[in-house]
Amino acid sequence: MTTPHPAAVIVLAAGEGTRMRSATPKVLHAIGGRTLLGHAIAAARGVGPKHLAVVVRHGRDHVAEHIALIDPDAVIVDQDDVKGTGRATECALDALPADLEGTVLVTYGDVPLLEAETLRGLLQAHLASASAVTVITATLPDPSGYGRILRAADGSVAGIVEQKDATDAQREITEVNSGLYAFDAAVLRRALAQVGTDNVQGEKYLTDVLGIARSEGLRVSAHLIADLWQTEGVNDRVQLARLGAELNRRIVEGWMRAGVTVVDPATTWIDVDVTLGRDVTIHQQTQIHGVSTIGNDVVLGPDTTLTDVSVGDGAAVIRTHGSLAVIGAGATVGPFSYLRPGTDLGAKGKIGTFVETKNAQIGAGSKVPHLTYVGDATIGEHSNIGASSVFVNYDGVNKTHTTIGSHCRTGSDNMFVAPVTVGDGAYTGAGTVVRKDVPPGALAINVAPQRNMLGWVHDKRAGTASAKAAAAAAAGADNEDSPIVPEGKPCA
Ligand code: UD1
Ligand code: CA
């Protein structure tokens, strides 16, 4: 059976979140590379609502800006001075078309593990039972803080009572309100108009709608779910970390089931928007963030952090920190490499040990194996950059570009003082400071001829260990001039 789409999903996100003790609004804190609100919106979008409204108030401008960025079609609704989940929902209904009819789902902006699949289940159950209201409930070992589900003698839902308004007997109830609901739009609108603020918190409670619907003789149902994580909200940073770890556990498990080897799931972190190919192997302490895309047969880690990095099939990336970079198929990176934004390593290329790259296009088969900085550069194909070289891209004011051709062999300890170009097939000698363009096929050398000042240490550093070592070496050399004559055997 295909589930019909709801008329609207209303995401409540106006609450203050004081227990986060943060300058950042609670719903903008992130787990799995996505804000709490981003998770809530993704789940809401997953059921294909005609309208999606997000109710904001605390940190309003920051939250609104974020919504506009991640979901430009969402309706941003400002809650007024009247407090409570009921008022927030009412404000959203006012902002949606007046003739809205069908099912309205209400969710929270701070419940990040809720899945679209669960909302679909709620919608199905709601429609199948022809209910006016269906609420997702859960049975908790410790229900404190939550609204309790009141059941009538026949087992049907009679209403919800908030912890603060509950009697001692009601507080014994362990079935709680998750805060996730399906409502008939007309019933919701009508009932909210009747909800007052006569309660301990002086708020307009959305939960009162259930009792009102019930008193109108309408069916109110509970949809009990077993996966408690999906209804858990974030109130403080301890919960943020707890839910972040559980989200990650789910993501990592999902990838293992899809054909990825994860050597140590506990130290592997994968964001929600990452994609991984078949037979990827991830070693310990590896984090893959942002919208990274990892091809087939890639080996990542140990000790690797990639953010918004694309890795081609068969590449290996070991002990590396990279962001906004592209690693070609069959390339090798690391150990101890730092790939900064704009790094683009071609197929079968190499970025090796203690190499930092930035805004660097390194062509197919080209290698930068050791101890080198490549900034603002283009390197052609199948070139080799000698150990310990620096692409000198910054003159203190401007950044300029270096171009190295294909099939070049540059010597160790070179400085490429940009802007400069080394032509195809050219070589440079060790220690060259390349300030002028090198024509194709040329060998560039510019180091001064070596001069040995004999006896300098004896004269200028007399009495030092160096002077003694030099003297001993000289004596050894004298002995070599007069080899020891072996003794003969005496005549018998
Ligand atoms: C609410 C429910 C409670 C349920 C619990 C589940 C009511 C009256 N109570 O309680 O039965 O067990 O959620 O977590 O609904 N919000 C607004 N505007 C407001 C107040 C809240 O948008 O004026 C938003 C918050 O940002 C949050 C959500 O609604 O996302 C829930 O608010 P919260 O204050 O946490 O509700 P609880 O008192 O915990
Ligand atoms: Ca709450």
C-alpha cells in the first residue's frame, strides 16, 4: 500500500534550549554532520508533505537563515509571545493555506533520530484507524519529565497529562507522549481554538487537543513504537553526544551491511551525507565528514579525517587530514599528508609523507612523495617532485601560481618561486631555487659551486669535539699512507 502524502508537517523549533548553555540555538547544534533541525526537516521531507512549516522564536534569525539555506521551500513561522506547543502549532496553521485539509503531522526540531519511515508508519496507522488524532507513544523505564498517556477503561487514549500537572497516580504511568502526532487538520484547528493556558506552566498545550477531540466523540489513537532513540530529544550536550554516538552507530552499521569493512566501528565516524562504494576498508580512528564520496575498493585510515573529499576507486589514504579535495582512482595519499581545499590528485598519483597541498592540480601518475609544500600549482602528468621542495606561492602580499609540466623530474630541496613555469620533460638539480621559467627538456641548476675551506674547523673552532674528530680523521688518513707491515714468521 502506498501511503498518501500528508497535507503538512509542522516542525516545532521555537523553544529556548537553555540547558545547552550555548550561544548557538539548540536546533543548530549538529550530529552526523547535520544540524538537529536538518535531521528533523529531512525526516519531514521524507514523507513528501505538501507543505512544511518550521516554527521559530529563540535565536530566530540564525535559525531562519539556516532553514532558508537547507530547505528554501519551507515556510518559516514566527511564534508570538504566547508560550506552548499548542500555540506554536496554531501559529503554523495560521501561516498555512486556510483551506488546508487532510493530515497534519507535528514533529520537534530537536529530535534528530526520527526517521521518515516512522512518520510513514504513523500516517498509515492514523489513516487506517480513521482517527482524528494519533500520537506516537513509548514505554519508558523512567518516564519522568514526559507527558503521560491516559488510557480509558477500554484501552483507548483518553488524553495526555503533563508531568507537572499530573497526580501521583498519573506519574506512575510509564507510557509517554513522544510529541510526534498525526492530526486531522480541521480537528486540530478547531480544538486549538479552545485550548487555554490554565495549567501549572501557563502554556497553551498541544496535548490538550487530544482530550478535546475525545470529548467531541472522535477517535484518538496511540501508535506505540519500540525504538526509543527515535523519540528522544536533545536537551543538553550530554544527550547531544549520546544521540550523536547512536546515530553514528546506525550509519556505520548500515554501511557494513552494504559491503564496507569497518575494522573498528567504535572509532569510525561517518556523516549522514557520505557515500561509500563496495569493498571499502576503513581502519581505526577514521572520520568521514560532509559530502565525501568514496569509490569502490578504497582503503581509508588508520587515523584519517576527510571532509568533503572525493576518493576514486582503488585509492589508499593513510593517516591523512583532508578537506575539499579530490583523490583520483588508484592514487595513494599519506601517511602524514595534509590536503587542503582545492587539492586535485590525478589517477595513480601520489601525495606522500609530510606533504601539504593547497589549490594544487597534480596530474595522473605524478608524485609528490616526501616533505613538500605544493600551494597554488598545476603539475602535469607523470612528473616527480623531489623531496623537501616548496612551491613558494606567497610574496608577503600576493599569492601566485606555479606550473610544472608533464614528465618532469625536479630535484630535491627545490624552491619554485611563483609565478614560474617548468616545461614538459625538464629536470632541475638538487637545491635549485627556480626563479625563472625552465624550457621543456632543459636541466636547471643555480646553486653556487661548492668551495671547501680546508682546516677551517682547526683554525676557527679549536678545541671543540669537531676539531678533535677532524684531527683524528686526519691522523687515520696519515696512517693509511704508511700501512702497517706484517711481521714474518721466524726461521725455524
Ligand atoms: C512536550 C509535551 C510532552 C511530551 C514531550 C516530549 C506539551 C505540552 N508537552 O513537553 O507531553 O512528553 O514534549 O518531548 O506539548 N516548542 C515551541 N514553542 C513553544 C514550546 C515548545 O516551538 O512555545 C517546541 C520546542 O522547541 C521543542 C518542542 O516544542 O522542539 C517541545 O518543547 P518542550 O519544551 O521540550 O516540551 P516539553 O515540555 O518537554
Ligand atoms: Ca523536551
